[in-house]
Amino acid sequence: MKRRAWGGRGGRGGEGDTGPVKLSRLAAAGGLAGPVLFTVAWVVSSLRQAGHSAVEVQLSGLAAEDARDPQIMMAGFVLLGAGTVVFGTGLGRVTAPRSAGPWLVLAAGAASIAAGLFRRDHMLLAGPGFAGESWHNQVHDVASGIAYGAMLAAPLALARRWHDDPDWAHLSRPVQALTLASAAALAVFASQIAGPYDGVVQRIAVTLPLTAEILIAGRMLTLPVTGSPAGPGITPSQGAPVSQGG
């Protein structure tokens, strides 16, 4: 009896795995590029705001209408969102098909794009002549809230799913730790108890889950095509149908 699988571990055993391999690599590249480009954008934009310290202006304010070169931060939001959406589409290769993790990643990516396209009215939260908020400022606030929430929920869902997966278990605790630390930083930021250091706290809160995204994307690059939609630790050759012949 002869058994023929679709491909060996790593997707190198047959042409049928070419698409999944490319998707996995592309998704990982998005998960690496998005956070890096976003971080570069806010660092550059923070340094270009004349009359303000590098951490005085919140991230959303860097894309406001009265900010200097707001297109830098707008591009940062959009590139982060686009990279995260691509990243989310490939996570089905390493999570169960009904896992909430990839969908939360996609939500975070889409919300980040919206936050960049619909920007805040003013660089600072308060000042002379500020009267109400425009509709696009309100859309930005809603999109930012969704992005924050999804950025925290997605790593926790993924880490829980990977707890017993030998390919991913070693990332479970670091990803959880980064996410919980981010949640704590966001609580401090929302309470405004940090005062003039709110901008620093916000940057820390955002960078931590993006670091988790980079770790996950990096692991995707180092793994052959594992964790197919059949479940964690299942390779395409293990989870795919086989044909039998004499």
C-alpha cells in the first residue's frame, strides 16, 4: 500500500505547500515590519515637534492637523495596521481554526489603519481655542480604543492557546508578561497619575504588545509550516488528507 501526503514538515515535500509557505513568510514579514515602522515613525515625529519635548505629545497628537509633518505619524499608523492585518491572516497556520487570536489581530490592524486615516484635531489635548471635537476626531478615539483593546486581548488569547504546544509553549509566558505589563501601563496612562510623563507611559504601553507581535512573527519565520488549521503542532503532512493506491 502506498501513502502520499501533500508535503513533508516545512512544506518542502511538494508543490501543494508553496502557497502556505509563502503566506506564512509574508505574514511574519508583516508582523515584523509593521511594529518597527510604527516605532520609527513615532520616534522621528516626536523629535520634529518644535517647542515640545520628545515625549510630551501623545502618539495620536503627532498625527493631528496642527502637528509638524503629521503625515509621518499617519503613515506609521497605516503601515502598522497593514502589517498587522497581513500578520493576522497567517496566524491561522499556527492556531486552531476557531481561535479568537487571529481575529483579534485583524481587528487591531484594521483599527490602527482607521486611527491613521481619521486623525485628531489638535496635537495637545487641551489649549486655547479648543471647542468641541470633529467627527473624525471622534472616529479616531473609537478606533484607538478598539486597537488598544485588541492589541491586549490577541496576545493573551494566542498565549493561552499555545500553552501546551511544544512549538510555541516557550513564547507563551513572555507574551503574557508583555501584555499584562502593557495593560498595567495603560491603566497608569488612563489615570493620568504620571502627569508630565504620560507620553512616556503611553509609548511603553504601546511598545510592549508590539514587541509580543515581533516575537510571534520571528517564531513564524524560524518554524517550517507548522500549526496548520488542523490544530497546534500539526504539520500539513500530518493534518492533510492522504491518497491510497496499490
